[in-house]
Amino acid sequence: VDVLQDLIENVKIPKNMSITSHIVNYIMALIFASIHTTSENGTIVLYRILQRPELIEELLEEQKEVLKNNGINPNGTARDVFTFEIVKSLPKLDSIVRESLRLRNEFYELPHSNIGKKKVVLSNGTVIPPGEDVLINAWYNQQYDGWDEYKIADEDRSEFKPYRYLNSGRPSTKVGDDYLVFGEGKHACPGRWFAIQEIKTIISLIIRDYKIRPSSDVIFPTTIATAMPFGSAIIEKK
């Protein structure tokens, strides 16, 4: 609803296009964008799990325990089994999702432009002249270990630790200076709860219904040119 209202009130409609066509075009673009990003991030999480195959059994045990405690047949349909409340009650999976997305191979993102007529001076003295663009070094922020307010004891933020955020009070939807996957502040992604719900549901279904194991090394690139991990896997229906 907020997106529709914003399109109606703030976006200039081309002269040769009706308001209906204009809104439909924007909504179609948003749908494709959400599919792309959710699929990409879900793939990254799955590759992290493949990198540590022992996690699969641990996640299955968590899944079975939560379903048992809620009186749900674990072999039921996806709609009956993986409800919002059930997926929300999988803290190990949530920690893996947050840690996987934190270590995404992304560097400079979240571009901003100084559209004013005056320079902007940041607290560290950096000057942003009018018309200049600024990008945030997300990779540095998300690996920097000097964030006192985000500190977790004895952590090495350059390594993948699947349960880093278990019982930390920082779910995969919680944004911060050390976790810029969904942006931050008033411009943080409003659809992140839905996106995370989708990712965790997909992963839960895959590990429940299929046997998966890596058949080659799982590689997570560290260069700017390649963001996605790669490697082959064997997937068998249970």
C-alpha cells in the first residue's frame, strides 16, 4: 500500500502512459527484483550449509523438535508445516541465515547522492560536494570487529560461524552498522521480514525433502567481480 501511494503521489507519470499502466510497470519491476534477491540470498545460505554438511542434521533436529512441540506432523504439506510461527521458531537456522548474508561477497553498495546545493561535512571531516555520490563499504562494516555495541565475546568476524547469533537477540531481520544487507535507518528494506521468511522456508523444505551433499569444493569468491559462490552438489529426493 505504501509503495502504491508513493507512486501515485510522488512519481511523475509519462505523458503517453495511463496511471494504471505506470503503476503496473513499477509493481512488475518490484516483483522481479524481489524474486531475484530472495533467490540469490537463499542460494548463498544453501552454499554455506553445503560448506558445513554437518549443519544439515542439526537443522533437521531443530526442525523436528519445534514441530513436535507444536503438535505438527513433520511430513505434512509445506503450507501446514512451515507456518510463519514455526519458521520464526528456528533460531539455529536464523543464525545461519544472518551469518551467511553478513559474509556476502559485496563491497560498495547503498549509494547516496548529495542533491543539495551545499557541501556535506561528515563527523570525521570528510566533505561531500554537491552532486557527488557516496557508497558504503559494506564488506568492511560487516567484518569490522571494533563495534563495541555489536560485540559478541571471542568472535572473529572474518570467519563463518553458523551459530554466532544464536540467543544473541539479533535475528536475521535486525539491521545495524555491522549488518547492512537490508540497508539501515528509515530506508531499511520494509520487506525484509517477508524475504527472510521465504529464505528460511525454502531451506527448511530442501533439507526436509532432499538429501543434499557437496560433490566438489564450495568456493566463496573474495574478488569484487564475482559475488555468488560456486561448486557442485548432489541432490536426491528422500
